[in-house]
Amino acid sequence: MSVVSNKPSLLQSTALGGTAAMFAVNFTHPIELVKTRVQVSNEGIMATCSSTLRNEGLSAFWKGIPWAYCREGSYTAIRLGAYAPVRDAIGAGDPSASIGLKFLAGAITGGVGSVAGNPFDVLKTLSQTNKSESKPLMSLVGQMYSDQGMSGFYRGVQVNIMRAITLNATKMGVYDVSKKYVVDSTGWERGSPKTAFCASFLAGFFMTVTVAPFDRIRTALMNQPTNAKVYDGMTDCLVKTVKTEGVFSLWRGFIPIWARFAPMATLQLLTIEFLYASFGFKSI
């Protein structure tokens, strides 16, 4: 008699991760649009919100949402959904396993996912920072390809990989480890929504601290015009940014980044835990 595993396969878990991410992005996309615009301008959060609403209308906060769906269905599907199978494959599935191995699993899935999702990240960033009338999806793709070829879709890929490795190692590693501490401190079950909520909120904060500088440089690289090259790669962008705006400018947009990461991490992780339970799989 065959025994049915209560662990999802890599493909199953990736699909559930993508589903959870595409659901969550509906609620977090407006926050990310504000974060992106704050990073590329000298405006504050409230000024950005009011000018966007006044000049472009409420729907502008969802500019680029089709590309966000594509990004979540590729990048986040891999970094979120593939984490548990990869973690288990490298021997870090036990709650008391090495934190270094858990961070490694997050780094692997984050790095691979970022390569898959980079083109959609570029198109999403350009759509979000566009303050004029939205361009048709295929028109933006055609313009990018005409101006820069396939390489245009992979602008900022180096910093995006570094960002994704740092982000996912922090997010999934802290989440995984925090669940153990929450369970030990409260007596709640590991699969309880209360446990997942507390652990994911902590993960969201630490993600913001470690990822903000990478996010700032990535946004600057991806926001270059399709027909111009302002920066000669990640290092050049970093040097120019620090030289002209100071070191602390790398954390510009910290509040909106945290305001996005905390609910994003919570929604994504609560949703994938719900989907895991719905399909009879063991909690992350």
C-alpha cells in the first residue's frame, strides 16, 4: 500500500506560492507604487499620494498591475513556493535545523526567482513611474525591445539577484525560525494562523532593514528611460547615488517599503499556509 506524502512536490508548492502571491499583490500594489515613486523623486509619502490622486486619479495606484501579476507568477512563485521543498532537500526541514541552512534555502530560491521575474520587474517599474497616460502593454514591450533589445529586459539583473537573495534569505529564514520561537513561547501550533501572523510580521521588518539599499539601486537602474542608459551597471549606480544624495539615501522610502513588506509578507505567508492546509500539506 502506497503512503501519500504530506509534503508538496516542488511543482505543487511553486504553484501554490504563485497563487498566494498573485492574491496578495492586489492589496499591496498601491503601496509599492508609492514606494517606487518616492525612491525616484524627492517627494515625501503624503506628497506622492496626494499628487498621484490629484493628477492621475485613484486607479493610478494600480498602474503596472498586469506586470505585477506576471512577476508574482514567476519570481515570487519560485522564491516563496519553492522554499520548503528546497529547504527539505538540503536537510533543513526540521524546526531546530541550522538557521544558516534555512537562509541558504531562501537565498537559492530568491536568486533563481529573480532571474525569471526580472523582465516583468523592469516593465512594472516603468509603468509605476509613468505619470502620463498608461501605455498599452505590448507597446511598452515593443518600445523596450526596439530601443535596447533583450538586454533591456534584464537591466538591473545583478542587483535584483542580490536583492532577491538577501530578501528571501531574510524573509523565509526569519519566518521559519520565528515560528519555532513563537510556538515555544506561546504553545500555539506551528500551523496556526496566529503563529504565521506573528512570524511573518517579524520577517517583514527584518526584510526592510536588509533589502532597502538593494531596492533603491534596483529601482534607479530599472527606471532608466528605454532609449537611454544613465548608469553603467550596479556599482556605477551605487557610487553616483551615494555621491550625489548621501549614504542614507539608500534607505529612502524605508517607511513605504516596510508598509509594503509587512502586509505583503503576512498576506503571502498566511495565504500559502492556508493553501497548504487546504490541500493536506504540512505547514512550512
